[in-house]
Amino acid sequence: MTKSSVQQIIERWPSRRALAGDLGLEKVVIHRWHQRSSIPGEYFVPMLEVAAERGISLLRDELERKRQNGHIVASAQPACSGGQVNVKATLASGAETAGVGQQ
């Protein structure tokens, strides 16, 4: 089975646990991204930052190509236990994104 480009990006980290730790997430979240071959758009900038800190080659253009190809997961979930909701960008292949997920 051929790995998706999203899976290849995730596998640039020493482990899924390492990527999860860098982003302040549980390992299971990264595992789900890998399984679904999708990365939430809100993690693009943090991924670029931690990749640079680790010396991992990752370019904004790579992540933008994933966005353009529909590899952004869509969901609304609490951003914190205080009841605020952070709506992630919703994309399906070819979907318009104007104004979605912007604050």
C-alpha cells in the first residue's frame, strides 16, 4: 500500500508521540490524522514551527497543497473546557473556503 503524502509528512517526526507532544496533543489524535490522511488546518502553523525547531523539512506550500486537495478535517469542538468553540475550516475536494474558520 502506498502512503499518502499526509502520512509521509507525519512520519517525518521521530514518532507520532513526538509530533503529538510537540503540538500539545494526545498520540491518538496524530494516529487518527495518519489513518484519515488529513491534518486539521489549524495545525499548519504550529506544525511548521515545531518542524523548524526539530530541523524537519516541511514547507507551507506542502500543507497548502493538502488544503487545496481537501486534506483538512472538518469539525467543531470545544477549544477549552470554558465552553468556547473553535470551528475548524471545512473543506471537501473543490469546496470554497472563504470566511470559514476565520476569527
